[in-house]
Amino acid sequence: MNKSLKNLEEILNYKFKDKSLLQRALTHKSFNRNTNNEKLEFLGDRVLGLVISKKLLEKFPDENEGIIDKKFANLVNKKTCTNIASKLSLKKFIYLGASHINLDRSADKIISDSLEAIVGAIYIDGGLKSSEKFIYNFWESFLEKSIVTQIDSKTKLQEYSLKKFKRLPKYTFFKKTGPQHNPIFRTVVEIPESKKIIGVGSSKKNAQQNAAEKLIKILNI
């Protein structure tokens, strides 16, 4: 195991029994198509969801399910994972291939996926207790802040549309442009009695959020 990964173990406050798991968690598919962090990220996402769900129910026993669900969404989304990964300086340790040589290593999806892959790797290496310890350690400040729940734009628009028109907002994928490593997505949103609004983002989900945010401002919701 090289020195840099030993340094990362110290940052993570977890020592791997199987060192190859940590290396795989940091390996992007552009570096190795066959042995990379995709499956560990898939597992880590589920482990993170389980642990955060359990912690929220323990921490907020009197909250209703709807509020807990919104807190959960804020704690496990890519933005929170990216913030934590940035604090851990994870981007310095990620293995990227030649096809991504010009891609900024701090790209949100890459570092947030790597963090989730590390959660999966710790689960395989040390079990659920080790995973819980790691997650509670690095998500603790976000759990404390989750007392105040911020509703995202899509949820806000959905609640408005359901209340007023008894219908969900309609999102239609419009266009994808830009290079493969840095695509730009455009999505249209509309609700009854509104104009069609185009949102832009680095993913379809981000484009939908952007479109919903624009429509909310237009409608002054």
C-alpha cells in the first residue's frame, strides 16, 4: 500500500484489513473498466441510506414521516456527499484514466461517488458497526443542521401543483449537449396554466431542479 493511501486511512480514521478495497473505492471506471468503484458505490449508497435512516429515527422520534424523508434526502444527496468528500480532500487520491485527464478531479459526481464507494468498502471490510462509526463521524454536523429542513425546488413545485391543480409537474427531457466528460442537459417543466420553462444542469436531475427553481420564481411561490 502506498504512502498516500496510508495518509488517507488516517484522514478516514479507519484502517483497512483488505487494502485493495480502499484502492478499488478510489478507482474511476476511466482508469480501469473492469476493476473500479461502481459496485462499491452502489453498495455504499444503500449502506449510507440504511445508517442515516436509522439515525434520523433515533434523533427525531417525534417527527412525522414526511419531514424525516426530506431530512434524509438532504443528508444523502450528492451535494452533501460532495461537501464531505471535499473536506476529506478525497479528490487528491482518486485514480482517473487518460480519457478524463482534462476533467477537474473535484467534479462533484466523481468525488461523491468515491465517498459512497468508501462507505461500501468499509462495510465489506469491517461490517455495519464500522460503517456506522464512519458515517456518524463525518455526517454528524449535517445531522445537527438537519433540524431545519430546506425543501428543494422540485418538491416545492410539486406540492404547489398538487394543491392547486391536483396534478404533478410534467418534466420533459429536451436536449443534451457538450462533451462526454462535461455534458449539459436541458429539461422542460410545465404545470397547468404556466409557460414551459427550460432548465439547465450537469445531469437530468440538476436540469429539473433548475427548471423548477425558475418556474417557482416566475410564479412567485
